[in-house]
Amino acid sequence: MNQHSEKSPVEVDTRLKRMSRRGFVGAGLTLLAAGGGLKWLGSQTPDDGIAWPLRRIFEFNERLWLATGEGRAAREFPAGLAREPRVNGPIGLDLKTPRPPERIVLRVEGPDGSRKNFDPTDFARLPRVESTTELKCVEGWSTVVGWSGYRFADFARLLNISTTYVGLETPDRAYYVGLDAFAAWHPQTLLCDLMNGQPLNRSHGGPLRLVIPTKYGVKNLKNIGMIRFTENRPRDFWAEQGYDWYLGL
Ligand SMILES: Nc1nc2c(c(=O)[nH]1)N[C@H]1C(S)=C(S)[C@@H](COP(=O)(O)O)O[C@H]1N2
Ligand SMILES: [Mo]
């Protein structure tokens, strides 16, 4: 028996998850390089018109995608089931300001560390997205909420930025969360300015909050002041208190 066959299923599972986090496009390309490149691939017997080493990689990716939960989405509910969630988590909210300001003041930091203000009128260039999902708190309650805003993925495409991680923080930097690219670019991950059809109030994170139903409430940062695109895993308020950094898919 070699080393690999002696690994326990748990150990292998952990390793696979770690690999999937790194991204399988990379793994596939590495295998191609190791195998001598495209010329070598072309000489293999094709199966479904795809050379078998590649096909094996695709099948493996797909199984892994489903097995690790990375191909899944949070449940969407009928809009009529939406309710007002309780107000939970006041860190980094400017509650002295009773109503959200008319203008969203949003800072964006690029992977090179340069910063600029995002022009809030540019949100009008993005499609408005509605989504009715469960806000789940680690404290043990959940509420179905009707959200409206913009896909993070569309926002990032407008800026023409893609990175391995995204960090978000409140204007005073008191609350902050880190997301991996899978989570940030997930189609259900939204930057929201409306909740149950009303402008977000300060307590619920107005003028703009993150809604990420594939993760627990703690990652749904209210009152976004800055969005940081980065190659380094961003700090995360609750991860620093001992919670799992991912807290969801
Ligand atoms: N800025 C900020 N965002 C935050 C928190 C916080 O303390 N500060 N708490 C989080 C937690 S633990 C939860 S459950 C949700 C609650 O959102 P809600 O108040 O709109 O119900 O916000 C999250 N986002
Ligand atoms: Mo929470």
C-alpha cells in the first residue's frame, strides 16, 4: 500500500475541499503541463470528442463541485413570505444618523492598494435584482427577507476587477468581513439598498449592505463603507473571535 491509499476518508475530504478552494482550472492546467501539454493530450483516444485526461478532470470537478456544496445555492422563497427581520448587530452602524443619506458613499480598493470613490449613480448601469432568501443568524433564528439590489458579480464586472478575495468593512472599520471569490461572485450575493420594498434604514444596514444568503448572518455586512479587492485573505471580525472563516458555502 502506498501513502495515498492509507489516508482516512476525512483527511481526503479535507484535502479535496482545500484543493477545490484553490480552483480546478489551475489544477487542470498543472496536470496538462505535467502530462506534456496539449500535443500529448491530442494523442489520447477521444471520448465524447474530449481527450480522456481532460474529460476525467471535468467529471472529477463536477462531482467535487456538487459534493463540497460549491455548486449549490441558498433556497429562494415566494416574495409573499418575506418578513421584517429583527435588528441584530449594531457594530459599525452610524445610528445617530436617523435616515440613510441620499448618496451612497462607497470606497473601492483595488488589488494594488489604490483607492477610489465609486460613483453611486453607476449603480443605475447595473440590472436591479430581487431575491427572497433566509437571513440566518448563528444565534439560532432565521427570517425570510425580500431583498433588492445589485449582484456583486455585476458590480465587479463594471469595475473590471476579479481577485481571489474580497474584504468589506463599515466606514468606521469597526466591523469587517472577508469572502473568498466563490462566495463574492456567487449569483445570490447582492449589494442591497432595499429591504421588503423599502429603503434600508440605518439599523438594517442602510444605505447599502451585503446580502449573502449562502452564508450566516454575520457575513451579511451592514453599512458598507469600503470594498477591497485583494489576493490576500482579508481579516474577518467573527473569525477573529474564533468562528469559522467561511461560515457557509
Ligand atoms: N455592520 C454590521 N453588520 C452586521 C452586524 C454588525 O454587528 N455590524 N451583525 C451581523 C449579524 S450577526 C447578523 S445576524 C445580521 C443581522 O441583520 P439585521 O439586523 O438586518 O437583521 O447582520 C450582520 N451584519
Ligand atoms: Mo447573527
